[in-house]
Amino acid sequence: MNDLQSAVARAADQAGSHSTAPALLLQAAAALGKLAELANAATEGGRRPFRIPPNWEPELAELAYLVYLLADQTAVDIDATVRALAGRVSDAAVDLRAQAVDGRDSGWLS
């Protein structure tokens, strides 16, 4: 567990705000909905280019906080898991570039 995940868990402990995994999933979905609402309003329903709207940062932080709490409640080392995923994505991108250079363009879905 990294420092940020530990800090989130400590804050939740101090506030007595731990929830069950299903409850945290609902809270995360609601937080994502708030971000979507901000993006929708900022783009006037997709008619304008996206610019980071006011309140974006705290709403995004709330979503991240909930993801860290969910990881804590389900015994997931989110730092290690996300780093592993980033490595797989990076490796896949390198492989796709090599295939394209070799003329073996099989696309993203192969």
C-alpha cells in the first residue's frame, strides 16, 4: 500500500466514513456522474470544446478518493495494480508500433 492509499484509509478511519464495497461503488458512480454533468455543462451538451470547468478538481479528487477507499475496503494495492496495468498498456503500444513498422498491422482489437 502506498502513502496516498494509507492517507486515504487513515482519513476514513478518523472520520468514521468507511462504507461497504457496494456502497462505495454507488458513491463512485455518483461522483462520476457529477463529473459528467460538469463536462456536459462546460461543452453545452457537446456543442463547445471542452475546457476544464470550475469545480472540476475537487470533483475529480472525490472520485479518486472513493476509488482509493474501494481499493482499501477490498484489499487491493491500487498503486501496484495501476502500475502493472500501465506497464501492460505501454508494452502493448510498443508491440503495436513494432508490428506497424514490420508491416504486420493487426490493429488494436487483434
